[in-house]
Amino acid sequence: MTFSRISRRVAASAAAAALAFTGLELTAAAPASAADPSSCPANAVCMYEHADYEGVAVYSVLDDGFPSGVCAAINSDFNDRISSIVNNTPRNLIWYVDADCQGASFTLAPNGRISYVGGTFNDRLTSVRI
């Protein structure tokens, strides 16, 4: 019942290396250029540092047995840097601006994507309920 680590090389930013939710692995994924959101792997959550799925990206594949309702902190390397998200999991993901899944939030539906999280949430996401 863990996130599975996916290995991919990153051509761009050293800041993209070793990103993770606290205790839940994420892998750096995309170079600092426009990415195709349809390239987000099945059962994965893909987060991008800029709107329209651009810039450095991280992703993680969610194992089938991972329990629902877990609140995960976004690692300090990507905390407050997310601007667009792809949710290729079968779960609702609830994103929060504060630690411990507190504060303003929005829900991204299963297999949903958002090209810009908006002014309230842009570069402010700190935790996610999986």
C-alpha cells in the first residue's frame, strides 16, 4: 500500500529531482517546456509548475491498495509551486493551501485535469487528500 516509484530522466531543472509527498513517492518527469497532459501515466497524479502543463513536472502512480482519505503533505521542493494538475487516478483528489489538509481547497475528479488552478490556489498548494 504505497506509491510506486516510476523512473524517468529529467532533462531540465535540478530542482525537479527527488520530489515527493511526505512519505509518498513522486518522481520528476518533464523538461521545462510544454508537456502533453495525455502523457501522464495511467493511475498517476501529475503536477506541473506552470499553467497549461508547462515547466517542471512530478508524478506518482497510485497503487490499487492505497487507502482512501490519506492526507499527504507536498514535499518542500514542490510545495507552493503547482499551477496545473492531471489526475489519472480513479479517485477524487482534494487539494489544500495549508498543511494537514486545511484551508481553502478544491476537488479534482477522477481522470480530471486542470490547466490552471486559479489565483486562489496558484503556487499555494501544500497538501492533498488522496
